[in-house]
Amino acid sequence: FDGLRLHYRDYSGPADAPFTVICVHGLTSTCRVFEDLAVHLAARYRVLCVDLRGRGGSEFAADPMTYVPLSYVRDLEALFAATGLTHAALIGTSLGGLVSTIFSAVWPAKVLGLVMNDVGTEVDPTGLARIGAIVAKSVRLATWDEAAARVEAADRAFFPEHTAADWMRMARRRYVENPDGSLRPDYDPAVAIPFTSPATTPDLWPFFRRLQTTPVMVIRGEKSDVLSRDTMRRMQEIVPALKAVEVPVRAHAPNLAEPIALAAIDSFLAGLPHRVGWTKRTLGQLAAHRFFQERKRAGVF
């Protein structure tokens, strides 16, 4: 989409995999954040972990104002087209959960089920301000040890079980080497430009209300400053079948390698249908197309 070359990792899984799982990362992450989860799930499913535009192995956008949910939704649609997928289950962390929610509302027949990791229909202002401060900083580090120490200092309270090897592994998922050997966060600093404008993020409630027939699970970190318990409760009122799971100790966001998160995801995916019928797919696509056009005319995108 937009002429950009986008990167994804393909964990092929078994030959008789019942369906594909697509993992979509957060604002400043890459597909590498799902390494542990993807290896676990690939024992049963094909797993695709995408790098959104401007992150990881995907190209940077010439226009920073395309670093917005609409573009990411279209990038996800391009992934479906490039891989020949007609349907998949989606797992989205933070921004990835927002993007996956919009995609599920626009293309309901393509989505077998949706897992929203520490994100909901509203973002707590405290968490939004914290993330904004992080993404606006352009840091350059000298060594991998320095990077690991920086990650540990930020996240030690929420990952008390982590060892030195774990912090180094997290650092290598977040940073990348420059040509001169120094390190930088593995994303285009320009992703911060549209993030500072609330107008670039559509109201998620209208999209979420369309998920009445889509299996949905929300995972929340116990100490999250992004997804409040009140927002999760309101989401359950709108979609009564929504499954809610809280991961102890974690803040924003669980890495989904926690035993409680893995067990919840395994159970959720095992209960999903393996395929979508032609009639449901066709009618769902037509209804979704009308909904998308209505939201576009209303200036949501």
C-alpha cells in the first residue's frame, strides 16, 4: 500500500493448521515483540507477525501523516491480499489492537476472532501522555549493554522475574544498529508527528459496537495506565460475550508470554471456527464496505 515495502515474519506452523493468526504490534514496537508467543502458537497455527510501516523491516513513509490507523488498516488488508488469506484470527497489542479492532469492523468476515492486548475503546490520558513523551524522544545509545540497562530501568517493576538475558533479549527487540555501530529505537521518529494530534485517531466505539458476532478477548495488565477497568467493564456491557483476562503485576503491556496470557489465548483460539461460509463472507463484506464509506464521509478517517 502507498508503494511501501512492508515486512512480516511467517511462522509456517503444521501442514494441517486450522487457520492463520496475525499479530500486530504497538506504536514503537516491531514484529519481534511477538517472538515468544509466535513460537508457542506455531505448534498449532500458521502465525504472521507484521511490521507496520515505519517499523522494523518495513519501509519508512515519505509522508508522516500516513502513520495513522487508516493506513495501518490498509496495510493489514494488503497483508491479507499478499498472502492469499481469506480469514484469520487477529492479536493486537496497544496500537495493534486498535488497528485490529477497526479492521474487524470494516472486514468482519475476514476475522475469525480478535484479541486486544492492553487496549480498549478509550485510552487513559495518563498512559497516552506517558507514551507521547517516550515516542517523542530520539535516543542514541553506544552499546547493547547500555540498551539492556535502559530497558531494565524502565520495566523492572513490571517484569520482576526477568534475568539479565531477558533484558538483553528485550533490548534487541526494541533497538537496531546504525551504520556507525550505535543503537537507536527500531522505528521512524516521525511516527510521533500524527500521534500528537488526537484527530488522527478515530472514535473506536462505533467500530467496537459492530463486533457483536465476532469473538473478542481483552487482555489487561493489572497495573495498566492505558486500559482502565472501567473501560473494560463498559466494553463488556456492549459485547456481553467478550472474554476479559487480567495479567498480574504487568503494566502496559503484557508480552503475552505469561502463563495466564498463553493459557487464555490458547483457549480462545481453540474455540474459534476454522472457516467462514461464502454467504456470511459476502454479506459481511458488503455491510462492512457501506459502514466504511459512511465513516469516511463523516470525516472519521
